[in-house]
Amino acid sequence: MDYKDTLNLPQTAFPMKANLSKKEPEILSKWEEMGLYEQLREQSQHRPLYILHDGPPYANGHIHLGTALNKILKDMIIKSRQMSGMNAVYVPGWDCHGLPIEHQVDKELGERKRTMTQVEIRRHCRRYAERFIDIQRNEFKRLGVLGEWDNPYLTMSFDYEATIARELGRFFESGSVVRSKKPIYWCASCRTALAEAEVEYHDHASPSIYVKFAMNAEGAARFPELNSKPVYVLIWTTTPWTLPANLAITLHPDFEYVAVDVGDEIWILAEGLMESCMEAFRVAGYRTVRKFSSEELQGINCRHPFMDQDSVLILGSHVTWMWARAASIPPRAMGVKITTWRWSMVWKSSLRWMTTGSLRMKSRFSPASSCSTPMLPSTPS
């Protein structure tokens, strides 16, 4: 007797072994043969429309864990919306421009690139992108992602580029575009501009410096308490290479500032940082001769310490400061930030801030905007 015949076991047509490596391609092939995505669109055409705008991957190689996770999560959202009673359309896309594709093409061409014209290189980039669009399309299908794979949007397609040019022309016609200057990241080896997302930052210890800006006589004359000695506004920065381009010193509109007599000179700095600053400067004998609101100091000119130019005191809410709790770490600043305008040229590592003519939308552009030097705690030398 076979004892299993005496047991009331459930019966199933499922095989004991899943064998997914063989079964999954068969399922996906059946979906494609029956036009599953097209059937869903036809049956859902009268339902509320749901569109997921696909932020496209670069067509610069095979898919990886990041692109796979991105597509799978989007597919889960689309299918859940479809099953909840909506017409969930999905049009996949590819980003066919940019540095990632150029990098891969550079590797393929090698030294041959030096003998090619820009047009030939661009054609090679287009062929490279076309090749990996087909490769990635099949790889995404293998993940079970449904969509309009035969009708994707491509940033290099001529109708797509024409639409961009047409819409930009409409912005021009409405007066919404201005030409101005803007600092951008520049890669010396790639010889191209970099988006901020393409720049990776590593921990770096920068040298910090305290600088005295002498207040002009006209500014000091406003306050009788300051007439007896030379007056200086103190700043602190971790980017001393920006000092030659400095044109302004920014004060916070809500901070209180003090004039401190240190012997032969009078220093102006944030009141909340006076004690910690004097400790960092190893100044023992000092006294406060006057307090200011930032508005009282606004508009006064200070003399640049080594350039033949003035630096004006202005107000800005981006100024910050904090107390230094450790004796070896000075305060974040004297409650001010030095400001360099957009036309400054600064080299750092392989990146550079480069003055360029650029187009910006008026709604996000202010001709009087400035970029300020970062202010990070650092141990003084």
C-alpha cells in the first residue's frame, strides 16, 4: 500500500519546481503576443486618465540596479492605478544627451577622437544612444514592465527637439527670457559645463583667514564714538582666493553689531560673537564703545585690504553664525559674509566658476543677486 494514497491532499497543476528562468520569458512573450498593454488601453479608454511622467534614464549602457529599481517602482505604481480603476498610460523615455553618453563614446573612440570633427563625434554619440535604447528596451521588458515601448519619447528625436525650440521661442516672444551672466561648473578634462548633480564633493580642509576691512573716514564720521582710532570691519572666510574679487560685506538684518576698542584700533563684529572672537584672537583687554543695528551700518564703504577698490556693507538674511564650544575652534564668522559678484573668476580643483552669457527665466532671476563664500568652522593657524 502506498500511504500517500490514503491522505486527503490538495491537488494542483502547478509544477513542484518554479523554473522561473524558463517560465518568465514564456509569460512575457505571451503578454506581447496578445498585446496586453494595448488591450488595457482599449478597455480603459473611458476611465479617468492617470499619467506618470517618466524621468528617463541615460542611453549610455546596460541597465543597472538603480535604473532597474526606478522602472520597477514606476511599474508598480502604474499597475496599481490601473487595477484601482484608472486608465494608467505609460510612455517610457530616454535621455540621449549629456556627459554620461559622451564619456562612454570617448572610451570607444580613444585616440581616434582627436582626428574627428565635432559633427562626426555627435553622429557617433547618436548611434551609440540608438544602440543602447534598443538594448535597454529589451532589458526593461524582461523585468515585466508594460508600456508603449514601440513609441517612446527620445530627447534626440527631431520632433522632440523642435518642440523645445518652439516653446523657447514663445518664451522669447513673451519677453520672459533675458541674457545675463551666471557662474557654472566647468570640467577641464571634458571641456564642458557640468550640472550641479554631476559634481561630487569630498571632505576637504580649507585654510581659513580673518581679514580686517578698514572703514572709510566718511562712514566712521557718522558715529562720534569711532572718531578717535582707525575702524575696521572683521570678516572670516575659508575661501581666501575669492578676496581679490570681493565687492561687498553682508550683514544680517536681525543681528546686533558692536564696535570694540582693542587698544590701537576699533573692530566691528557681531555682538553675539564678541567674547569667543576675542578669545580666538587672544585679546584680553577690550571694551565695547558702541552698539549698532545692521541698518545703521548699511551702505557704508570699507576699503579693500590689498586691492584699489571699496567693499560696501549690505544686508542679507543668508548670513549665519554659531558659537564655538571647543576652545580650538573659532566661531563661524564675525556675523558677516564677504560677497563676490557673479563676474568673479575662481579656480578650484578641476572645476572652475566661469563667466558665461546665459539665458534664464525672469521669474527665477535677479540682476542684483550675488554668490557668497561658504563659511565653515576651521582651526586658525
